[in-house]
Amino acid sequence: MDALEAIRKRRSVRNYTGEPIPRADLETIVDAGRLAASGYNRQPWDFIVVTDRSMIEKLKIAAQWMEKAGAIIAVVLDPTTKYWLEDGSAAVENMLIAATALGYGSCWLEGYTLPLESQFKALLGVPEDKRLLTLVPIGVPVEWPTKEKKPLEQVLHWERF
């Protein structure tokens, strides 16, 4: 699947079969995150791939539906870099697109992660001076959501709003 097709197909998937994901595919997905653009090329990220079922069981307090994910990727950032939030967001989006291109569903866990950040950092051994931006569950989808996006004509403006 090419990049534009993966972008068009990508949706937030919250229902997985529970099948394991090959390590090579997880490395490909994380590598896509690693290759994201970052301010001043600081690359302020680290990624923790969790496949252990007992750890996934602990992390699912953020969202019960994560229990059947084949893996969860924790995205850890250095908040001393000026654009850490933007950089982390670019890395996550790359991983979402890569997962889709490989046939996996994924979801950006946005608001569910931050309220439990300190608890998750302790579970995952994240250093105190780092931030946990989000958790990204990845898995074989039970089905692909088909929610429609706004048409281009509704959001595209030329020269001025």
C-alpha cells in the first residue's frame, strides 16, 4: 500500500482480534516514527513497545478496549526540547500511517493517557525528566471503521479563508 492510500484508509481502530504482531512489523512501525520530522532535528523521542499480556492488562486502565491489542507503543519525549509536542505528534502520525500500510489497526490514545501519565511512567520505567505523550495500541482489526471525512471542498481555501 502506498503512502497516500494508507493516509486515506487510516481510521482509529478500537477492536482487535488479539493476534500477536511480528516483531519485524513492530520495528517497521516504530522506525516510521523515528523518521518523522523534528524541530532542529532534535529527535527527542523514545518508544517502548509492549507486547507482554500482563503489562497490556495494566495499561488498559486508560481504555478497556486495548486489552486485545497485539502491542502498545508508548511514545516518550524530552520536554526540554522546544517543539517536543509537535515532534511527538509527527512521530505518532507516521506510526499510525505505517501500521495502516502494514494492514494493522491503531489508535492515538490522546486524552486517556495524560491523566494517568505518572502511573504509566512508573509501570514502564520512564525517567522522571521525560514525558509520556501517548499510548498507541496496534492490532489486527476485527473490522475497519468507515467513518467519513469532510470533503476537500469543505475545508480547502485558496489565498484567504
